[in-house]
Amino acid sequence: MAKVAKEIKDKRLLKLIRNYLKSGIMENGIKIENKEGTPQGGPLSPLLSNIMLNELDKELRRKKLSYVRYADDVAIFVKSPRSRRKSTQRDNQIHRNQTQTKSKQRKEQSRGSSFD
């Protein structure tokens, strides 16, 4: 929610998004708790994907790579196998950074810290 809060300043909207993410999903008439993320195909999925992947967009533009992205689907166009390897390494590094951030947040949450 910290990245979302950087982009969205309206506290009422942030509360609505938070409540939506905590609401869980219905599967075969049974409510299932949603522990993280947004339900696949949910109405907030494209919005939240765009916010979370904004850093990837900036990095790809900075490196002058050609790409197409819609929500969480992305295609990166490169000219050579070497360029593909470099691009893949960058993507993996961004993913590792995001994973480390999530892991750190989970540890802090388990200690009772608040991120709001």
C-alpha cells in the first residue's frame, strides 16, 4: 500500500482500495481470505499493476528499450541475444528487489508494525 499511497493522495480512496484488497474472494459460495495481492481479473488489478510496475516503465525508457505493457503483461523488444540477456538480468534484479521489499514488509508486519 505504500507505493499506492505515493501515487494516490485521496485517503478515502486508499481506504476503499485497502478494504477491497482485504475483503477476500468467493469461490463456490465459500469466502476465501485474500492474504496478498489483488484477485486475478479483479477491477483493481490493472490500476494496481500500473502503479507497481511504474518503476519498470521508467527503467525501460531510461535504457531506451522498446516495449509494450498493458497492466501486468509486458513484451520487451530487443535486437540481439546479448540484449535479451541484459534485459532479462535487469528484470530479474527488479523482481528480486520487489521480493526483498515484500519479505521485509512481512517481517515488520509480524512484529506489529503499520505501513499506513
